[in-house]
Amino acid sequence: MITTSNEDYRRVDALEKVTGEAEFIDDLQFPGMLFAAILRSPYAHARIKSINIDNARKLDGVHAVIPGSESKEYVINLGIGDQHPMAVDKVRYMGEPVAAVIADNRWVAVEALDLIEITYEILEPVLTIKDALKDGAPLVHEKQGNYRRKEGGEYKKNSNIFHHYKLRKGDIERGFADADLVIENTFVMPHRAHCQIEPHGAIARWTSEGKLELYSSTQSPFFVRNCLAEVFNIKSSDITVRVKYIGGGFGGKSDVTIEALVAFIARYVPTRYVKLTLQREEAFTGTVVGRGAEIQVKTGVKRSGEITAEKLTFSIASGAYGSYSLHIVTAGGHNGSGPYEIKNVFADSYGVYTNQPPVGAFRGYSHPESNWAVERQRHIIARKLGIDPVDFRLKNILKPGSFNTLGQKIEKHHGNLEGCLKAVAERLNKIDKEELKRKQPDRYFGKGIAAIMKSPVMATNSASSAILRFNQDGSVDVACSGVEMGQGTKTALRQIAADALGFPLSEVRIKINIDTDISPYGWQTIGSTTTWKAGMAILDAARKAIAVIKENASLVLGAPPDDLEYDGERVFLRGQKKKSLPVKDLIFGYMYPDGRVVGIPVQTYGTYIPEGLTHPDPETGQGNCAAEWTFGAQGALISIDPVTWEVTVLKLLTAIDAGKVINPVLARNQIIGGMVQELGGALSERIIYSGEGTMRNNNFTDYKIPTPEDVADTQMEVIFFETPEPIGPFGARGIAEHGTVGICAVIGNALSDALGVEIKELPLSAETINKYMQQKRK
Amino acid sequence: MFRRFEYVSPLNLQEAIQTLTKHEQAVVFAGGTDLLPGLRLKSGSKKLLVDIKRCPELKGIKEEQDHLSIGALTTIREIQQNQLIKEKYRALWDAANVFGCLEIRNRATVGGNIVHASPGAESGTPLFAFEAEVEITGLQERRVVPIREFWLDAGKVDLGSGEIVSRILLPKHEREVDSRYARVSRVKGMDLAALGITVVVIDPGSPDTREIRVALSAVERTPYRNSEAEAILSHRELDDSIIAFAKERLIASIHPRETSLRARPEYKRAMVGNLLERLLKEMGVYR
């Protein structure tokens, strides 16, 4: 809600989506297009002894059969050059591509896969962090030293540790010495799947000039272009990446997933389009998974409730390739202690190779992981000290003037964390558990609370940009960075453009599709940064457009631009509204009745890049690594069936300092969507591996995300605070991932409140609760 | 993605049976909710789908002299909407209510739910506890087998080539009957039962003549009943020690799979006891 004139919050994509007109990658058809199918490893860890493609090649309709070994020269390097487009000599996870078929249609491609013969020598897989770190553990990568690394961070030779980040603030030993009580716990969060409604897809074609045309369901078209340019050793401008609508991303379509694979195999059929759309099972095994963290927290605290020290070990079972979780590992270290001012912090975070699909970005990007540990820990400590959990948090939270773990000074404009915590606490305090118990005496009831914070984890040069192009009818077209994947950002950005120009929404169109040949540059659509950063670029472009319009008018009105005013409809001389010109008449220069034109057409480009970001210091891990912070608090009220131990969530709430709410409908939905998505992680979701490392539930039969029935009894409440962020458009800051951050912790804390058990593993399923209750009764 | 397959849609049962007899690759296609996912596998290649949905003989719920006849093509949604089933065969109605999701209930059929002999099939325990019979129609003959004998093993039923399950017959109650179905699942919406339990109480009001049947799903290779536990519960007033004894016997007799993705054996065992007690309380035969 940025102006009173724009109260139409409808999504720009609503009608197209409900009618089915919206185009997604699998809708695209091209003349002569061929179809790919991928043969994937059934083993988690095995050496490829031989591949025989002769019979597959002979099948009618098959154009090419490509063994993975042929991708040896091509290296995907998003930080660590540890991966090829397909498995070369050994497979490192179940689902890794070992061969591909390109055929006239999907049926033939799939049938040809059956005819490829592969022999494997099965190797012992590494499936847990503990096993991966054992002395003499099998190595997922034997020769880490040979990989090219783009950034700092340490790896450990002859081990499965590929990345180590450390944070050192204050004197940890002194901090523990000052404590009256030291509490240590280990919390785990299993691998999860993103479960986008649309599985990943890509279509690639190499032109006869050796240029690459790629359609993809990626969140990061320019990033993909840059990555593929390196893989194939061509100029990034020789690659065109086009993105239509995406059916959900959640981080699982950021970075690079299947693009290098599809582009690599398309080389075998030059000039032909090759399409690959993943099956649901492949979206689980053949892209990236999320989470997979183990977090040890040791906290020193005084009787008064002051936290004196915190030591964290944050490890990710990163799967077979490291680049995708490199920054998750780093962020888990530097944000790990949550929104608290703790004088002495000592954190180590580790990226650990395992024989599982690579871990990549997943809504929240290390924050839900560390929040699960730290906010459970806060709850456990408060109970031990006999202090109210809210008072305990309030005593230690970041406030204006305090310094966070990175050494950044917190200012008032960073947001009202205290207000958010109190708002959630106040609502939870109003709920009378005894009253609920009187109505349903056979059930248990519990309340939980957590403080949350999140910063975008991003490259220091992550730029955004926008183009405003005015039309003859006086309307404006906006093109800007950012992919529309369901989050609604293009709707909010259109509002920002309308507001900045003083135009009614009806006169503003926003371009959905991205084409890297002509679209304004945007780093990646990740980190809850698009409305903020692309919004700033639009404001920049709008300022420039208004300047040109005034410049044009000044030539006609005979007054300097500084003396002119602009209100979206007209440009007029300050104080003399009668001496004015319609904006519509100024946007291609101004034409006099005799045909003479003065001034220039209005078409402007705006950019934004966060200022002053740095890499962390290699010794202390500190630095200006976060451009902005969003703070908030979450809470839950649950009831528990004492017969089955099933949890019913009666209330979920989030209070968040959004800076400025651009679109109240979408902002609320975005937060609720985050809460419900993470509720799956809290109650039912986890990837299950067999002892051999195969994924056993790569389907919706056995990977259980929340259904409408799971939230049918849940009252959702979202409370917005608006402390303007000076570097955000109209004061807005990122909110897209934040709904997820504290949900596992609030449910865990509510269970502790209801049943007196401290569960430190996920999901908090009925089965898990039963196990803890049986132990408690013993 | 589906493998390539052939499709025919016969207009009556005889034609369907003839097609099934003639073609080795022929499979019956009713609701398709179990069949279609399998067509995506290599083993699903080149099947001939015999769509029986146009065979009128397989449709409808009818009250007959000594049983309620349920056509094999009856959808779960039709079960859910049937007033007589709700009143007289409550456990079956309960099961229909939690079966899949609305879209699945609209497609899935009762016949389809039993022919795959899934240990966890939602309708399995109610049909078992009501002692339903299965009518099977073949090229030459029609035969009726008790459902207990119809399930041979997980995924295996007593059905010859060219035979189709045509009806399911629920015996009419001679005495008053109450029943309930309950299950545990990982999410509250669409899910397979991690464990299902049906309790049927005949003559609920008079402990002396009362008969109690208990059927469990997803604990053995086929839907399961235990005669000892039923004997302990039947023909007497129920008190805490009787319930504890019956639970103990029942739980000790089952062998839930260690490798189930839906629940660990310990949880299933605990829930067998807890849900049995809950359902008996719900029906007012134990306090």
C-alpha cells in the first residue's frame, strides 16, 4: 500500500494462470524439437566400469546416445570446480546422470534408456556427517586439491570437508568462564525437497555459429548464462537464456540445475532444439535438495539471563557437489546465533561431501536451520533458568546500538525486533490453555515462540536494473530484473513503478518473461531481494524519466526544469497550474502544431547495487556481509492427540518488520506460504535414504508435504511493522523467505510446553513424539 | 511419463472378459489410480488397457435378499455418499471418508481397491471385518469367495486369467451392528494409511451375546484379524484388564515391516492398542 491511488492489489498474472494461458517451459514447442531422457545412477557411490550404448543407438527415432564420460572436459564451477554436466568415471549420488538419449519423442527416448548397459563397481557410500568425518571414511572426491576454487574458505585435504568458515568474536573461553550455566545440545534437520509444482525443464539449441539458445525454468537467467559460458568456454554474450513463467522455485531453481546437462547433450544435435522436462522422481533426485544440517550449540548464560558466550558448530551434509551449499555453510556460521547480541561467539561451519544429491538453496538459506537449533536452545535455557522465554530473549536481542556477530552496528532503521517479539507474545499470552483444556480435556495444548532474522546472502556485486519505455498512448512498459515464479514480485514492482511515476496502475504494464539478450540485467532472483533491489532500480529509472519529461517541457514552457512540477498527468510551472503540458504530449519529445519537435523520447534505464558489501575477513569471519536485515518473531499454538500423538496446529503467527508493505495481500500470502511450507518440515517432511544411499521416497506417495487438511484448523495471523529501510523502495525490505525461518522451532517449543519433552530432531511427527513420550514414561 | 500402451473400451462384461482372455498384455483399467502410476515403469510397457468403465454389470449399490451388493466399479465417492452404508456399515463409510483425496475418491473403485491386495488398502479392513464376499466373473463361470480367501499374499489375489471381480457382497446384519474405522497417517490430508483398524461390534448392548471383530491393515502381508484377541473381547463385559490382555495378544501377534516408509513397527504396535481402545470407547462398549 504505497499510495492511496493504487489500491488494486490483484496479481498481474492471475487471469493468465487461472485460464491456463500462462506459458511454462513444458508448454513450449519448436519445429523439429527433439526430446531427451536421462539415465540416472541407481547407486549412491559406484565406479562406472563400462557403458554400452550400441543397442540404444539402433532404436528407430534415436538421434544420439551420450555417455557421461564424454562430458569430462566440461566443468561446472559455481565456486568449486568439482562437477561435470554428467558423471564421468564414478557416480556420487543416486540420480546422477550417467547417460542421455535424444530422440524424436519422449516415448522413444525413454525406451532407449532401457537398452543402455552399464556395469558398476559399487563403492561404500557416505551418508551422514558423522560417517563422512570418520578417520578413513570413503572419500566422495579423492582429489579435492585439483579443483579450481573461486573464493576463500578452507578445505581439508584427504577428507570430505570441502569448506570451512569460521567466525571469531570476543573471547569464547572468558565468556564461558563468566557463565553460571553452560548448556550444550545438538539439533538436526534432515534433507528436504522443494516440491515445486512445476518440475524443472530446459530446452537448448546450438546454432550453426556455435551460439547457445536456452530456455529454462531457472530463477537466475543471467547467472546461468555466465556459468554456461565458463562450462563451454564461450563468451556469455554468445548465450541467450530465456525464462517464461516458473511454477515455484524456493531456491531449488536458483544456481544451475539441469541447464549444463541439457546444453551439453544438445551439442550432439546441432541446430536442433532439445527439450528435457524432469519427471517428479527426477526433480527429487536429479536437481538439488535442501537443509540437511547438524548444529551443535553450547551456550553460556548468567542466572540473570544474560548470554555470555555461544559456540556453534554448523555442518551441512552437502551431498556430492559442494558449490551449491558453499554460501549456505558460510551464512550458517555468520548468522548462526540469531538476532542476539552476544559478546563472545565462536562458530565453525563445515560443508561436508556425502553421497546424496547436492544440497542447494532452499527458502531461508541456512536461517531456518540455525534458527531451529538456536531458538530451541533459547527455550531450553529459559526453562532451565525458570525465566519467561520472551523475557529471556528480550534481555539479549539486538537493539539499536548493538553489534551483531558480523560486527555490524544495528541501527533503529534495521527494524523493530522488540516490537515483533512483544506482539507475538501478547497474542500468545491471551490464549488461555486451561480454558482450551476445559473444552477438550483429553488433549494437550502448547505454545511456542521464536525470534527470527534473515539477511540476503548474496554476491557483493549483485546488481539489479530496470527499463521504462513509454508508449504512444501515454502508458509505460516496465522491464526489470527478477523472475516471476509465483512469489508475486512483478505485481509489487508494477505498483512501485506506478507510484514512482504517479501513473494509475492501468497505465503500467510489466514484462514477465526474461530474455538475457534484451532484458535488464539481474544477478539472481534469490534472497528475498527482488522487490527491494529491482524496486530501487525502477525508482532510479523513474527519476530519470521524470527528469527527461521535465527537460522536454522546459523547452516548451520556457522555464528551467527545476522550476517545473510533475504530477503524473501534467508538467506545470511551480505555482501556476494553468501553464502546463500533459505528460502524454511530452514522451516522444514535444511536437508543435506545425510538426516541429523539441526534446527527446523518454526511455530510461535504472540500476541498483548494494553499497559497501565485503567478503568476510578470513580470520574473524566478520565483515559487511549483509546489506540489510529483516527481523521478526513467530509463534504457534498446537494441540496434541494423546492417543496417536498427532499434532494439530491451531495458530501460526508471524510479526515482521517489512519496512513498508507494498502489497498487503501478497505480503500476507507470502508469509503464510512460508509458514505452511516450513510446517511440512516441522511435522512430516524428510528425505529417507536406504542404508545403501538410495532415496526411498522421491515421490509424493511417501514424501509428505502439508495438505489443505493439515492447516484447515490453523488460524494464520501476520502482523506487519513498518520501520522504513533507507535503502529500500519506499522503505521496503525483503520478506519472501522469512515466513519459514522460525516454524520448526516454534512447533518444537510448543511441544516442550505441552508435553515437557525436548525433541531435537525433525520432523516432529506423531511417531517421533510417541518415541519421546515412551522414553519419558520409563 | 507413461510408456506406450494400447487401449480398448468394451461395452459389456462378456466382451471385456473375452478381451482379457485373448491378450497376454491385457490389464483391467477401472479407476486407474493404482494402474496408471505403474504405467510409468519399464514393466508398464506395451500393456493393453481394458477399460471396464462402460460395463453396466459392474455398477451400482443394491440391497438384495441376504446381502448388500456393491458393483466393483462403485467409486469410493459413491460409498461415501451412500446413506445405507453410512448407517449399517459405518466402518466402510469411515474409511471412504479418509480415502485419498476427493479427486481420487471420484476415480478409485472398490473393486480396484481390493484386487491389488495392498496390505494397507483403506477398504480392506472394513470389508474383512464385515466378512464380505467377492463375486468373480470369468469366461465360463461365476464364483463367490470369502474375502479372507481372496487375498493370497501382498499383491496377490485369487483371480485367474480372464477373471474380473464383478461385485462385493456385504452380508446383511441379523443383529444390531456398530462399527468404526480409524487410521494413522503422516499428514491429515491425502496419504496412505500407516496403520488402519476396523472394529465391528455385533450386539453392542448385550455383553453376553456380543461379538467383537478387529481387523488391521499395514501390519501383515494382507489385512489381518486375530481370533484370540477377538475371543478375549467377545461375549463379556470389558474392563481394563480384559482390554490390556486383548491388546497384548493382538500386538504380540503382528509383524509390521521394519522397512515401511509410513511408520516404524514400534509406533504401529503402540497405535494398534491405542486405537482399539479409542474405537471401543467411541462405540460405548468400554469406558
